[in-house]
Amino acid sequence: MHIKQVKHKLIVTAIAAVFSVNAVAREAQDSQVELVGDIKGTQITGVTVSNDGRVFVNAPNWREGVSFSVAQVADNGEFVAYPNNETNECVAQSEVRNNCFLAVQSVVAHKDKLYVLDTRNPKFNGVVDAPRLFVVDLASNEIEGTLILSDDAYHSDSYINDLRVDENTNRIYMTDSAHAGLVVYDLDDNTSYRILDNHETTKAEVESLSIEGKPFNMTVQSDGIALDTLNDTLYFHALSGYSLYAINTSDIKKASNEVLAEKVRKVATTGAPDGMIYHEGNVYLADLEQQEVQYLTPSLDLRTLVKGDVVNWADTFSIYNGSLYYTNSKIQDAGSDVSDMTFEVYKTALPAR
């Protein structure tokens, strides 16, 4: 055989070996992930799992034809409007009613309640009514109250994005992904206020991302949020950025940016995330550009939990019974019509301790 032919054969063999190794690695990653449910034609962002294992999701009001705001994923995989059809009927017409979900961005189950975060900003056209949290009793499946943000807790262009419930301080912390800042709701006196408003720690660091080579040119401010209740630490991160920040919850108060900025610390440089959650020492967060679910260990090692075809804009995280649940919202691919797209909820085992 001619020497050039030998070289060519060696190169082809080497390339085939690389593809084979990558394929095996991808199959190994995929095998660790279990499909919880999927839905065609309705883009879902948030997911949460209650203490008794019930799975809830939400669909944002980003386009015409959204069939529900909040749904429970039944055992047979069906997405059933929750808590009932009437509470979900406003999203289709963007109808503003006090007893009806309008533009839900996230859901969080905490103990016996489901917190439904309604941005009141349908299709990103601006806040038409005060952003609020609907509180649903998971035993009766009825709305037991509504927590409405005060005028100084949001802006006309706010898009209140995600939340964490803190029993230690009896407060709820939220991010604003359109008008950079964090929002605090005090459950003791039902007051709310903003902190780090338009501050560099809550603002986007870059104007665009590259999702596996595909440009994403929408700038998104403070988005991911995680709460460590053992060490009373709140983590937060801009989606369009690479800096993970933290502040002790004891330092959170209604104060100027100058005062609070002294209490904020940068924890690590990470990928650009959407979903984020804290659990038993690890901060779990997405790397949207690499299409991975990662976790930051207490020693600040950034490790990959899952990657491959089963990760496509991992949007929101929830943890239940040793597994991390996440949604694939596929934002980089979703345009005005998603009728032919399918959106999934997956779960994957947490790393061994």
C-alpha cells in the first residue's frame, strides 16, 4: 500500500474512533436521563415537584395560542391545566383578571403550597398589572391568596422571572430578567422592594450568546436564583453573563446599591445559565452555550451532570427524591410558531455524595 494511502487510512480510522468515543459518551449521558413528559406545540419553561411527587410546569405568554399557564403532568404524561381550566383561560386572550393567570414565568412548590409567579407582562409588551404570586393550596387545589408586588418593587418593563422561598427569614426572593435587579417580598408584613437595581451584579455582561454556534441576541439580565437555607446564602446570576454572585440573607435589606454591593461576593465564573438551584452543597446550573447541566461543588469545581441531545436550553430545575428535574424550553429555536416543536421535562439522578 502506498504511504499516502496508509496515512489516509490511519486518519480515517482515528476520526472514526473519535466519533465512536463521542457516540458512546453521548449514549451514556442519555441513558442517565428519564423522560417525565413532553408536549407538542406549547413551550414550557418552569418545572417544580411537590413533596408528594406531583410535577407541575408552566407555559409563558410569549405568543398567540398558549393553551394553559400552569399544568400538572399526570402519571400518563398528559398535561392537565392546574388548578383548573378557569384559572388558566386568560392566557389565550391575554385577558387581565385578578383571579386568572395572565403571563406565568415560573412555578415553585414549597411544602404544601404552589407559588405561581405571574409577570403580568404578556408577550413582553410591558407590565399591564402589578406582578404577583398566586399561592395555591396543594391539598385543596385552590388559590388561597395572592401576593401583589408594590409599585416600587417593579418597573414598567420588568419581567419577574424566578423565585425562592426562605422560611428562615419568611421572605421570597425573585429575579427580574428584563430590568436588572432582585425583588424581595416580606411575608411578615406583605411588603416588597427591590435591591441591586440596575447594578453590575444583576445586569447582563454580554449582548449575545452562542448556543452551540447559533447566535442568541436577546440580552437577559438577572435570571437564575438559588437558596442555601443551611448557610443562609442567596445565589444569583444574569443569563447573559458568566458571573455567579452570592449574598448572605442576613445582609438583604431595603438599602442603596452602594450599601448592598459591599455585601455581595463573586463566587465563580461559570457558563451562561438559565435554570439554577442549590442542593446539599452544590449549586446546579445550566450552561446554555454548551447545552449542559452542570454543578458547582463546595470546593468550586465545576462538573458536568448531563449533556447531549437530552439537554436543549435547560430552563428550570427542581429536585425531588434524589433526582434533578429540568425543562428543555429550546428558546434559541422557538419563533412565533412552535406548533411543530416538542418540549420535554426530564429527570436525572443527582451525583453520588
